[in-house]
Amino acid sequence: MKTCIITTDTHLSHDTGQGHPERPDRVKTIIDHFKKKNPKNLVWEKPKKFDLKYLEFAHDKNYLNSVKDSFPKQGLNFLDGDTIVSPGSKEATKDAVGSILTAIDGVMKKDFSNAFCAVRPPGHHAEKQKAMGFCVYNNVAVGAYYLLEKYNLKKVAIIDFDVHHGNGTQDIFYNNEKVLYISSHQYPYYPGSGAANEKGNKDNVLNVPLSAGTQTHEFLNAYESIFKKVKGFKPEFILLSAGFDAHKDDPLAQINLESKDYYTLTKRILTLAKELCAGKVVSILEGGYDLNALKESVDYHVKSLIEDK
């Protein structure tokens, strides 16, 4: 069994304007690296088209209509202060969602053992009724609903290790006992949510706030409480909101991870997934804004996915 990278070129047409940190080079750097490296046991797929009804599980219909109307015929349009769309964003945003659904189908059908979706825009800040923090659709949330609705799973866990709290994912699942949402993140920091006392109305949210300056050993130690929570929940599938901006070189935060720490973290998550859900894991790119740190960190992340056979 192999690991699959799901990606497509439509992300290149999602133009966020000059100087924006969430830029096409982020995904291009990752893809160019793996094409050149060409590791054994890695396969590639493009996101398939999907039934747009799955967007409606995660997002309000009025919001979806307003997004549909927001894509400009030319130039740029601001959905909020830093969430920007261009004419090409219409396809890129759909493909970002399509990538995680394609990855889930592949894992469920045993076409490959796990997957990483190298796409943009990211998704975890997008709330039920609001675009935010570079995010338009909440890709991972749509993925979780897809598992519940299409495959009739009863329990899905989302582990979000982006340095920023996934306020959108938390918002969408705050009342849903079938989805466990867990986030480790710098706090207090953008977007302001993610305090330890935000636990979900069904005790289905675990926030692990980390102080600015947190080092590797403190970060990895914090995951002991996370793994305990996941074990108690017993998910049938684990989705990863894989942000790589907790890296020491990332310009948008102050957590001090090294690239290789993402190998260690991923390895531990995969060991847990083997024990709980036969290794069913799909990961999707969220943040990470220093190109070299992002390339190295994703390389370690995918290396761990490939080795997990």
C-alpha cells in the first residue's frame, strides 16, 4: 500500500495579491520538491468533482451563496481583511475541498493507505457562516461530514497542529458528539479563540494552548493529553489539519519547532491511528509561510506517512 498526494494546478490561479503570505509558491514548493525527490511508495491523484451538497453540511446556505457571488470576473475581492479571492479562486476553493474527499475515498476503498492533500486555500478558520484567516471553505470539516454522511461513520477525530487555533472547525462541530476536534496552538494569539475552557457542548473539543516561545519537548509533551483524549473517543478515522507554522522560522508565529519534529509528531499520531482505526488517516495542508521550513516540514510529515505501512 502506498501514500497518495492529492493536488492540482488550480491553486496557482487563486491569487491573493502581492505580498500576501498565503501565496501560490507555498504549494508549488511542496510539489516541486516531491516531483524531484520522487520517493518510492508515493502516488499522485487529482481531486475529483463532488456533490456540492457536502458543503452544506459544514456551511450555511446563505454563506455559500454569498461566496459563490464573491468571485470577481477580474481583479481581487476581499471577503475579510486578509481573505482574498480572484477569478481563479472559484475552482481552487472547490478543488481544495475535493482533495480531501478524494483522499477519503481512496483510503476507505484501500486504493492507498493514507494521504496528504497539498492544496490551497487552507480551511480551518472558515466558520459556518464566515470566511476568515485566508480560508473560504472549511476543507477538513467538509471531509469529516463526508465520512459521517457517505460512509456512515459514527466517530471522526480531527487533530489540528497548525499554530493558529482552528476557530472555524471548532465553530462547526461545537455541538456534534460524532466529531472530536483537538487543537494545539499558540495562545493568546490570532484568532483569539482556543482557550482551554472551550470544550464543546458534548465534551468533544480539546484545546491545548501553548505560550509563545514553546520548545520541541514542551510541544510534544502537550500531545500526551491529546492522545489520551483521542483514545477515549475511539475514532473510526483521523483527519489532520496539518499546519506547519509552529516552525521556529515561520514569520507568523513564535513557537520553536524544528522541521524534524513533524516526523516525530506524525509518527506518534500514526501509531495511535493503527491502534484505534486501522491506520485510516488523511492529512490536509493548512498554514506554513516560510517556504524552506514548509518544504522541509512537509517532507518529514510525508516521510512518516510513507513509512507507516
